[in-house]
Amino acid sequence: VKHLLGIKGLTRPDIELIFETADTFKEVLNRPIKKVPSLRDITIANVFFENSTRTRLSFELAQKRLSADVINFSSSSSSVKKGETLLDTVNNILAMKVDMIVMRHSSPGSPHFLAKHISANIVNAGDGTHEHPTQALLDGFSIREKHGEVGGKKVAIIGDILHSRVALSNIFALQKLGAQVMVCGPVTLLPRYIRELGVQVELDVRKALQWCDVANVLRIQLERQQIKYFPSLREYSLYYGINKALLDSLDKEITIMHPGPINRGVELTSDAADSHHSIILNQVENGVAIRMAVLYLLAQSR
Ligand code: CP
């Protein structure tokens, strides 16, 4: 495999190989010296056309832990502002002898477009509302770490499913790994094609929480809403917000996940996000090992 464009194109053995490779790198990251020489002959550009905290820093740290040379591009301070196209921008970066591109872009399919026009390896770090494959991999890896395996687990993805690349990549990854997947949110924030993906649909958040072993909670993505959607943030928090009292009222223990950034007090209250149910910071920790594994495995294709 030359690129990681999405989870849709991966097989279950592909995902299991990434997890097993990440297990090894997680051990490395727990040593006093956290660095290995695996990618010391590789140069990687992190090309971000959208804001990011976790993904960009996690990729950069993964690359540095693998001893790669790293350059970072942010569109807001670049010549994109002077009218340069995506392809010209990337070809100019590649002319500096760059081997891999990690790209986040607001247009769905933009990494697939690049893959048709350039020879470097491409990793999709989030393409609009489409896919966010490394997020789904680190989410699956974190469920496996907490619950022993992903297969057979019931996972509810709760929130703004319509605008979420995390939801789509998670659905693909969890189903390939044998989990049962439910989505839950207001009907206005569920895509019309959602049942075609083979997931269960639940509009009542309490019933979704009562059903699942793991709840992956998503924020409302106001930045992707072209029109004003219902409900408002206030209504959303009233009917779908998850707090510790709600979690404590269930007749079982469930795990709470969130890809970040959290809008505290909207989809999750602090007493839920910071409770013993939460593995949110474990997800962030695991993101570095997962991204090391992805970059290492893609480098083998060179
Ligand atoms: N989870 C995630 O993609 O976070 P960032 O937008 O901060 O990268």
C-alpha cells in the first residue's frame, strides 16, 4: 500500500497489522529514549489547509520519534493566499526532495486527487466531511487496549454525524473489526444514506448509552454548516448532552471517547469528560504510536 487515503480501502488484516506495529512503537514511546532510526532517510511535509491541534502535533511527534526530517506548511501563512493551486503548492514542496505528504484539507477527496498526480506517499489527515483514517485507527486501537478486542463490542457514535469525517472512518474501521455500530443524534444531523452503511440508528441518547459498551462522542461542527441546522447548541446540550449523572444512571459502566476538540458543556460536561469513564487522553497518547505505525509501514512501500 502506497497511500493511506481512507479506511474504506483497508482490509481487516491491514488494520490489524497497523495495530500490531503500533503496539511495538507504544513500547518504544514508554522507554526513556523514545526515538528509533527507522525513517532517518525520509523527509515528510505536513501540509495543513485546515486548523488542527492533535493531528498535526501527533504526526510531527511521530515523525520525529522515527527520525524523519519534517517540514510544516500552514495554508494561512502560505502563498495559497496569493492564488497558488493545491497541485502547484504540493509540487513545489516535492521539488525540495520531500518523500511523503501528510495533508489535511477541507475538500472531500482532495488526497485522492493528489494521489493521481504525484508520486510521493500521501497520508490523509482529514479531508472535509469525508474521512479521517488515523483518527479511526487510534480510536479502534484505544478500544482494543481498554476492552481487549474490538470485535463483538457495541459502539455508539453520538453527535453531528452528518458533518463528521471521524464518524465515517470510525464506521468503516469498527465494522471491519467486527464491532456493532450505532449512530445517535438529532435527525437533522444524520446523513440520509446512513442506514445504507449497515449501522443501527437511535435518536434517544439515553437508549444509545444504555445499549453500548463504548460511546464515541462528537462535537457539533458549526464550521461545516452551510445553513443553520436545528437544534441550536443550547437545544443540543439539553437533549443530547452527556453528563456524569446520566452516565451514573445507566445500569452498566460504559467507556467515553471523544476525538477532540471538546466543546465542554455542549456534547459533554466536564464531570463526564474528566470522569473515570473517559479514555480521551489515552486516545491522544495512542495517536502518536498509530501514526508512527502508519508512516513506518508506508515507508516500506518505497
Ligand atoms: N481529532 C482531531 O482531528 O483533532 P484536531 O482537529 O485538533 O487535529
